[in-house]
Amino acid sequence: MRRVMRKLGRYELGKTGIIALQADPRVSYAAYIPSRYDVAKSETQRFDLIIGQHGSARLVREYRNGFADLAERRNAFVLSPLFPIGLVEVGDADGFKRLEFRGLRYDLLLWAMVEELETRYGVAFERIVIHGFSGGGQFVHRFAYLHAHRLHAISVGAPGKVTLLDDDRDWWVGTRDVERRFGRPIDREALRHLHVQLIVGADDTDTDEITVEPDSPLWMDGANDAGVTRIDRLRTLSDNWKRNGIDNELELAAGVGHKGTTGIMDAVNRFFDRALDAKRN
């Protein structure tokens, strides 16, 4: 049985402040605690959890706030992680997108945040759903490869680069060496049981940040094979997943460019609302 170990401060309830992860204070998170959470209860309370993963701009509060109304209505918590720029290497803004960088496992840091929330608030999370846009979309679809068994639904928004289920190519373009890199294989069966939304603006055609040039540290053979634009690359991911038995909803948001919190959040909220009404596939 989990119990709240101390009195919670005013900035730890409702829309919280930015909270340092105790297991690694270099990273932090913002949360939303629904009003039906009872701070006085001694027994474990059960909630769903909505995770809003930032992209390159680190819009942590915006993603937290973007899910707050849904969380209040559905009696869920919201968690919005913060992985700062330059955490491991000065100027690095992208390491988290590939789950691991210079030995730091961002996927495991996220689970540490989830577990800290459960302990801090004396709760247990039943269904976990996660959304990320742009760089966050890169993180989320790769996160699902390793952790689908712990998730209920994922929403992948406009990733600039995608990793296909392809055991003929190494990470990050493909998945051949995933078990060697991360210590676990991809659970394709668990992926097939997820509720999956793939979403991108219908006008999201700028290629400025997504084309991988031969002199880039990210360069690999096949780095640009998934397509020219984010729309192309998300369609390629959708088709790849369907060939592997992973059903997904591909949505092009009309009149929207590369806009996350101001462009597609309503559609993501609607998707999560439906997904939380449904049982795991």
C-alpha cells in the first residue's frame, strides 16, 4: 500500500510547479493533480495518467495545461517531463528523442517520474497514455517500442525522423540492434494491443529541421528513406506498423502547419478521451 509520506505543499497540488526528480535532479517535471484526489486518504488511490512529452522547445507547462481539462473530467493525473537542453553535452537538444544519449536512458528517467508521482501522492496508475509532438513524437514512438506492455494508448505527433520496425537496419533508422542497445527486445504483440494515433498538420511541409545531411552526427544509410516531409514520414510509419499488425489512426489536421500545443491538441484530447473509454485491444 502506498502512502503520502509527508504533507504536500501548495505548489504540489492542482497545476504544480516544476518538480525535480529525486532520483536524478538534473531532470524535472510538471504535473496536474485532479480535484478529486484526496490528500487525506491513507489507502492507495487509483487514477489514469496522461503524459505530455515536450519536443525541442521544451513547452512543459503548455503540454501539462493542454491536458488538464481532460484530466479533471476523467479523474486522471497529468505528467509533463522536462529534459533540459545540454543535460549531457553542451548544446544538445536532441538526445532524448532517441531514448539514450551518452549512456543516459531518458525512457527510464520517465518511468522514474511515474513511480515518484505514485509514491509522492500515494496513488497507483491504471492506464497510461502518452502524447508527444515533433521531437516528442520521435520520443513517443520509440518509447512504445520498448514499453508498450505498460501503455494503454499513444499519440505520435509530427515526428521529423522515424524509426521503422525493420530488422535489416540498425537503430535509429531500424530496429535490428534494439535488444543489444537497450537490453530488451521489441514486444510486437504488446504494440498490437495499443490504441494508436498518428497525427500531423496537413500543411506541415517544411523540411528545414528534418533532412539528415551526410555531415550530420545522425547520418546513417537510409536516414531520409521514410520521405521528404513530416507527412511523408508519418505515412511511412503508419504503413510500416500496419504491415506489422499494429492498427493506427492516421490524421492530417486541416489547415495546420507545424503547430503542436496550438494546432493539434484538441484532436489529441478527443483521441485520448475515446481511448480511455475503451478497453485495451
